[in-house]
Amino acid sequence: MTTELLSKYNVQGPRYTSYPTAPEWTDTIGPADFEAACERANAAGRPISLYVHLPFCDEQCWFCGCFMKVVPKPDRQGEERGEIEGYLADLHREIDLLAARVDRSRPVVQVHWGGGTPTYLTPKQADALAEHLLAAFRPAPGAEISVEVDPRVTTREHLAVLRRHGWNRVSMGVQDFDPEVQELVNRVQPFEMTKALVGASRELGYESLNLDLIYGLPGQKLAGFSRSVEQVLTLRPDRIAMYSYAHVPWLKKPQRVLAAHLPEGTEKFAIFVSGIEKFSEAGYVYIGMDHFALPHDEIARAQAERTLWRNFQGYTTHAGVDLYALGVSAIAQIDDCYVQNTKDYAAYHAACAEGRPSTIKGWRLTSEDHLRRTVITNLLCHCVIDKREIARQFGLASFDETFAREVAALPAFVADGLVEPRTDEVRVTPLGRIFIRNVAMLFDPYLLRRPADQPKVFSRTL
């Protein structure tokens, strides 16, 4: 990998947790579209996935790109009044509103709590929310029920409460164990703290454990990050996510304090490659982009069987489901629509109090959107596009004719070592897996339509 190739491919680009991506969505999609999508989904009878957004955190991590809100600890004292309790009251109302719109006979195969920090709730608050949610939407046998946790605020009691309700997966943020890096990003989390919570999770019977790392953080060096990877390996998580730090200070103001000391170019590339090598040597399967899994894990098996899919939570084994989302800013994928709740807390409260959806924007997919979403998803999930399979699935006379522009551009990717020279497939090389977002971008015509002077919305691909 030369510096010239890094400069060529380390450009701004989507992560494709949806296609079309969120910047293309429009505010012409509103509550009526959400309700119509729910009716179509009920008629189709597909399985259900549920996402609950719990946005509160104890403090601001400077690198964070999530929609979150810092709530000072004094607000959590006494009788658990205050902002969090008000938000939970709205969330309980939204659960009932959604349950009234969804056919209860449809199987619930996935439940996920994200944030923010879901375990910033007290165990009592988490217990009440879990009980209400799972009474309204009863999970099917074998359902995947997961939660994101921050070891700095999560107790064994938190994990025990959720485990009693059937939670079976836990994902912990690590980012980096290097003390200097932790200080720079305002997230001090010693290794022993994480190790203790990992041990508690396993003792309580959680079936799957994921740890998140971030490379490209300020102050990171190859040697230091390598030590963090080695520490993670001693914990032997079932899955590992190693995300590229998305530096988007024009979107996330707290990141502006991190403008200095960011590893760039070949230094950042070397950090990432070292992680790939260490995880691969330890027996993990490189799923693609930023995910690794032990061979027994569901996502590794799903990739081998070509049933892996991608949605707003990243890689998932649950393709062909309708994703319903609860909470402020939460994004759903129902039938052929993406719909997003408002990010305004007052507007969200008003909608819940009045018994109506808080949908603020979204997108309804066209037939071409469905085609290109499948092509991009196959590439990101399986690292290959089978031209004949796509042609059969969508009734195309010829893949190469339908995607003439893209096919004409492929030789440049072949010459740079990102794509293999094949006739009936678009298959990425090991190097291409690292820059797979760039290959996927080739099949996204919305990027071509964006004005050159339009504000930046995406992070870099490395």
C-alpha cells in the first residue's frame, strides 16, 4: 500500500448501514408514511426486530458520533425523577403506541438496546423498561436480545436484571486501553474494569460477547494499539468490532478538541493492518470492513452461508425482517421505507403524549433502490457480487448492461489490487476488503448527484 493509493482511496464515503444513505432522505416522509408501512408489513407477516434508543451518558467522550445527551449525575438521585424519568415515560407510551400498530402474531427475532449508554439507567429503571417491552413484544424462542454497555457505569446488577428478562448478548465499548489515549478522548476505562465486567457477563450466562475498538484516535501509536489488541485477545470475545475513528467535527462539535495528534495515512493504515493480523492469527474470521468473529459465531457462519445482512446496527444474521425503532432519533426500516423519529426531545414528548408517531423524515425505496441496495449489501457482507445471481433475482437481461458505467470503471480497481479480474463476479481482494466502502460507492449513483459544494456528511473510508 503506497501513500499514493492511500490518498486515492482514503476519501469521504458512506458506511452503508442503509441504502440510500440518510443524507438523501426527505422530510416529505412523515407519520402517515410510517403507519402505511406498518400496515404493509403486517400484511407481509415478516419477523420483527426491535431497536430502543437510550441516549443518556454520564459524560462526553470526545470521539463519539452517536446521538446522545449528557445528564449530570445529580439528576439521577433521590426518587429517580428528572430528565431521564420523563424520557422513559415517553418511551413507555411509544411502546404501547407501536404495539397497537403491529400484528402480535409476527415473531420477534431480535431486540437491541443502544445509545448513548443504555445501562446509564438504574437497574430499577432497566427492569421496568425490559418488562414492559417484552410484554408488548414477546420474543420468539432463540431470539437475539442484546445491549450496549459502558463498563464505567455498568454493574453486575444491571447485567443480572437484563439476563433475568432473557438478554443473551452484550456489547462493550473499549476503544483503546492505552492510558494516554484514554485521557485524550475523555474515556478513562482501565483494562481490569472491562475484564471484571466480561467475567460477570459470562458468569451470568450471556451467550455472546462483543468488544468495540477504535483505531485512528488521537495519540494512538502502533505499539500501543497492538498492546490493546493483545489485551482484548486475553478476554476471548465472540465478536470484535474495530472501527475507524470517524472524524466529523463539522457534524459533531465535541470532536473539535481532537483536531491535533490524529494518526493519518500510512500510520493509521499500519495500525489497522496490525489489528487484522493479530485477530486473524488468533483464529478470528475477518468479516469485512471492521468486524471479526470466532468461527463458531453466527455472523461468521452466516457469511459462509451467504445469509449475512446489514442494517443500522451493522452486520446481522437477520435478513428479511422489519426493524422497528423506539426513542428519540431512532431509525426504523419497515417494508420498503426508512423512517426516523425526531431528534427534538420536546417534539418527541409531544408526539408520545398525543398518541402519534414522531416520524420526521425518511425514504421510500424505488425498484432501482432495491436492486442497488442488494448489490451493495452483497458486496459488504460477502465480499462478492455474483452477476448471474443478481440478474436472475431482479429479472435483468444483463448485469453488465444494467451497470455499464460501473463495469467500465472496474479495471481501475483491478489495477490497484482491490478487485479480482473476473467475468461473472465482482470479488474483492484481501486489500479490497479494507477499502470495500470505496468499491461499494461505485454502485451508488446518489453520490454522483451530490453537488460539489454540498456540505460534508461522511467520514473517510480509512
